[in-house]
Amino acid sequence: MKFGGTSVANIERIRNVARHVKRERDAGAEIAVVVSAMSGKTNELVAWCAEAAPLYDPAEYDAIVASGELVTAGLLAIILKDSGIPARSWQGWQIPILTDDAHGVARIAGIDSAGLLAGFSRGEVAVVAGFQGLHQPTNRVTTLGRGGSDTSAVALAAAIKADRCDIYTDVDGVYTTDPRIVPKARRLEKVAFEEMLEMASLGAKVLQVRSVELAMMRKVKTYVRSSFDDPLKPNPGTLICDEEDIVEQQIVTGIAYSTDEAQITLRRVADKPGVAAAIFVPLAEANINVDMIIQVVSDDTTTTDITFTVPSAEFLRAKTILEERRGAIGYSSLQGAEDVVKVSAIGVGMRSHAGVAAKAFKALAEKGINIRAITTSEIKFSVLIDAAYTELAVRTLHSLYGLDAAA
Ligand code: ADP
Ligand code: ASP
Ligand code: MG
């Protein structure tokens, strides 16, 4: 069982979590519970690091931001024991959950489940601090990236060979799009791993991308469900499963959006072999992930315009790299835009249907929404548009593909 930030936001909510744990325990389950920090806590800790020094040591950042989960793990253990359920808290290093040394974005390398299993045999519920691990031999605390408690939970479920992994959050499942911006979004009973992976990568933050990858690789039966349901009568939530296990497959399953995009356009780049490499190799070497790319043929045939996107956090770094290489690349001007959003439609049904994206281009045009860039792959397409049109575009596509809930 994993409980996210809003589900453990205060003592009363943690008591409510204990009721969910009690239900499962009364039904005979052995349980590891992974908890996040109280909602808002990690943001506060991150902001303190930046305030302390803009170029902080990432290992110390991890030491600081991992602390939020320590508090909730201890509190839940206290409350469980107070209600007569044997329990103990586990910090990442105590298990240990071993990771690589990529501070702030560490990946789990291995989990020793022996301590937890011994606890189960004593009848104990294991309350595990999510989001954190330990790197050896440096003996430093690491964190798994924002939203990383989802990954802690799935990895732990795989390590202890759990029957299932229930991710409890503030919505009762995975929806056809973010229910906070589209009230007509529908809860999905099941969603295929591949689709969930795309949805998470393209902005649906309900699950961390890495957790979906792990669930898919390690075949962990993972549900997304609500901690705000009555602990005695919870809804099953959404099962993330193999494509074959979904009977009624739609062409488009979900719409996602990501505001984490910035656009760069290089004007009048020489139209000759090697230019794309001159632009994109230095960005790749700087570990900047380029996503959408379009190259326009210009009238004069000797120059062209190249537009592409990078994560907003990398925008300034990318701009600086390209400006430094202006002579080598040879372009007349660089234009950037940060007020852009990427809206994507996802569905395994796209593999076998033509014209799915074309329909969207038409519908967006009818709403006066200009498309700045497009990318497609086997089971999704994305459009880059002005951020001001985010909700309109998401709602338009949601209706277009028949995803709106019946009124
Ligand atoms: P937690 O703190 O429990 O980890 P998150 O805030 O990380 O919760 O994720 C849950 C949120 O994800 C929901 O409140 C919802 O607004 C958002 N979300 C975005 N896209 C979707 C989607 N397709 N289905 C469900 N929730 C979504
Ligand atoms: N507390 C961490 C975060 O806010 C991890 C998590 O909640 O999953 O990113
Ligand atoms: Mg989350």
C-alpha cells in the first residue's frame, strides 16, 4: 500500500490511512506501507535548499528532502501501534533500498527484503519511508526524483513478491485525463502498461514514470485508488495491466498535457549536410533531452528554420549552448518561447487505425488553436500549442475521441 502526500497531510488523514491498513490486515494480508511526505513538505524542503545556496551539493539536497518521508513513516507507525497493530518504521537505508549515486534522480539498484520479511513473520506492518534510498559505498542518502514514492512502492512490491501494489492517492483511479481540468473525465477500470507509461511521460503525474516501467518489467499487479474512500468500503480503483487483459479497447484511451516544455527556433540556418548534428550533438552532450523537432524548407533553398522543444528547466542552458555556437552552426536569430504546452493523445488502438491525429488537427483548427509542432509515435501523438489554450485543447480532444463521461 502506498499513500501520497495529500493522503498523509495531517494526523487525522494518517489515522484514516491506518484504517485502510487495518482493513487489509483484518483480511489476512501481510503489509508493507510506503508513505510520502505530508503534502507541500517536499516543495518546502526543496525551496530551502535553493535559498541556502543556488548551487547546492546534490548529496546534501537528498539528505534534506528525504526527511519529509521520515516524519510520516514514524507517525503512521505510532498510530498503527496505538490502534493495536504491531508496526515499525523503516528508513530507506535501514532496509536497505540501494540506489545508484545520481542524487536527486537516483535509480533503485536492489532491495534487501530480509528485514521486512522477518518483521512480517512477527506480525508487524512495515511502514517504509518512500522516495529515498542509500548509495554504497559512499554511504549517502539518495532520492528517486519527484513523485518517487510511487517507484519505492512498486519496487518494494516486486522485492517482497507482493500479491499487489495499491497506490492510494487523492483521486479514485486513473482518468481519461486530469480530472482537475476536465470535470467530464472518466475513470478507467483498466489501463495498459504501455498507455500508462506514455500518459505518465507526457504529463499525467498520477504515477511516476519509473514506477510504471518497473510495474511493467517486474509484472507487479498495480492499482491506483483513493484514500478518501470509506476505509470499510473502498472502490477497486484502476488496474494497470497487460494490453491483452483489456476487453473493450478504445482507439484513444487518454489525453495528457505537459507544461514542462520550452520551444527554440533557429532562423535561417544553412540548409546543408551536418547542420542538424551541429545543433543537436552539443545539446545531447550536455544531457539536454530534445523532444519535438521540425525543419521548414524556406523559399530561398539555401537556408531553413529549425524548431524544437526542450524541458523548461533546460531552456536557459540550451539557449546558452546554442548562442555560444552561433558561428559554428550559422543561423540568423534564435527565438525562444516558454509559454507553450504539449498536449498528447494516447491509445494502443492508434496502431491499427489511420487518421487519428488528422482528426485532432482539424478539431483544434476549428477552435482557432495554432499548432507549433507535432510529433507522433505508434501509440500517441503530441501537439505543441500556446499555454493559454491548454484547457480548451485538452477538452476538445477529450470530446473528439468520445472520452467524455455521460452527463
Ligand atoms: P500523490 O500525492 O498521492 O502522489 P499526485 O498529486 O502525485 O498524488 O497525483 C495525483 C494527481 O494526479 C491527481 O490529483 C490528479 O490531479 C493528477 N492527474 C493528472 N492526470 C491524471 C489522470 N489521467 N488520472 C488521474 N489523475 C491525474
Ligand atoms: N515527497 C516526494 C515528492 O513530493 C515523493 C512523493 O511524494 O512521491 O516528490
Ligand atoms: Mg505522486
